[in-house]
Amino acid sequence: MSREPTQVELERIERQIEERADAEQRYLRALRSASRDPAATPTDPPRITSRRRFLSGAVAAVAAGSTAAVSRRANAKVPAGAVERPVPADPTKAQGTPIGADGGYGSRSQFETEVRWRYPTVTAESSWSMTPLEGSLGIVTPSGLHFERHHNGIATIDPARHTLIVHGMVDRPKKFSMADLHRFPSISRMLFLECSGNTLTEWKKPTLKTVQGTHGLTSTSEWTGVPLALILREVGVQPGAKWILAEGADAAVMTRSIPIEKCWDDALLA
């Protein structure tokens, strides 16, 4: 059952909203400053590296660190993920880059400058980054700009060692390797994802100035995977089962509960 938030909780939420608004204002000021330099690529927002909280005595030091981070990005020659290549005055009269010069895997265009904005939480491990919706074209979000939400950093998991274990109210508890899952029929779907914390700062009143800041915890991508219903049939879900508790292999061991009806319907192991 839900309950009304306490006054302490409301004050904490208000402080978080004010902190995010202040961080966005610093970001926008840095962008305006960098735009005066034609050679600059002001794409990276301020990043808070201090592990101390936004206490009154620490604000100045944190802000100074953020400004320095923006300055380093503004002076960079190419945006994140790109490789700088000389731009000829007339490309019809200059040899292009040799095929395979990227090592066999493509890199980002040096003329694409949009980046995700990481909200400056106390740590970079428990944080989130937001999609630059205002700079997007079409409905598909580039994979490098898809929003993120992590509770204990980005997990590095070897697919060859990763397993899916299904147990509980089932007839045949099983452990599946990634190779096992790849043997099942797969489907592809265009899916829209939204974090439950999207528009957090705007719930009570307009606060942030950019669409990235207000609504950037949403993205659309093409996902491919095995319908979860196939796995449920494989293990034999017993009558009376109502929910699935999905547990991740990240350092936070995140869990989320899903109604069994949804799992039988259109849930996907992507």
C-alpha cells in the first residue's frame, strides 16, 4: 500500500530538484561560453567527481571541478566516440580514408556532437545519463545515446560465462547459457523504454530548461531476443504462480518483479 511522503522526504526531494536545476544551469552556461569558440565542441556536461554531498561548504569546490571538466571538453577537437580526420577544402579532389582504417568496426562521425548528460550524483556509479531528445531525428535512439540507469556501475559480464537460472514454482528448474538461449527462436521489436524517474524534477512545477533534462530518461531502440513465454513453457510454470522476480548479475544485484500475465504475453529476453 502507498503512503504519503514525510516532510523530511519532501524536503530531500526538493533539494535534489534544486541541485539538478543548478547543474543544468552550469551546463547551459558552459555551452554558451564554448559556442563563442568556433573550434570548440561543447558536448560534455559538467561531471561531479567529488564524493561529498551538495553541502553548503562544498558547493564552491564542486562547481569549480565541474567548470574545469567542461573546459577540457570544449577544447577537445572531436566529440566522444569519434576519430578526427582532416577535412579537405574540396572532398572531390582528395583521397578518402582507406577502407578498414577503423579496425573493422565503425566509429562515430566527427560532426555528430550530441552526448548523454549524466546527472551529477555524488558517485558516478549510482547515477543516470539522459538522452538528448531535442537533438534527435526520427524515432530510433542511437545506441550510444540511449539513456542509462545504474545502481552500482556498468557491469562487465563475459557472455560465455553468463547464465540465466529459472527456479521456484516450476516443474523443471533449469540453467541456460547464452548459447542455449540463442538456440530458441528469436524476434525483433521496436520498443520504447522509459525510466520510472523520468520528469522527476517537473512533477510539482517546471524546473529544467532542456528536453534532455526534463524528459531524457526515455529512448527507443530495436531489440532482439527470445520471448520469455518460450522459457516459461520449457521449465513448466506451476499453477498458482503469480509473479516473476528478475535478479540481475550486476554489483547491485538489482531485482524487479513482473506479473506472470505480462511474462506470458509479450515479455522479451533481449
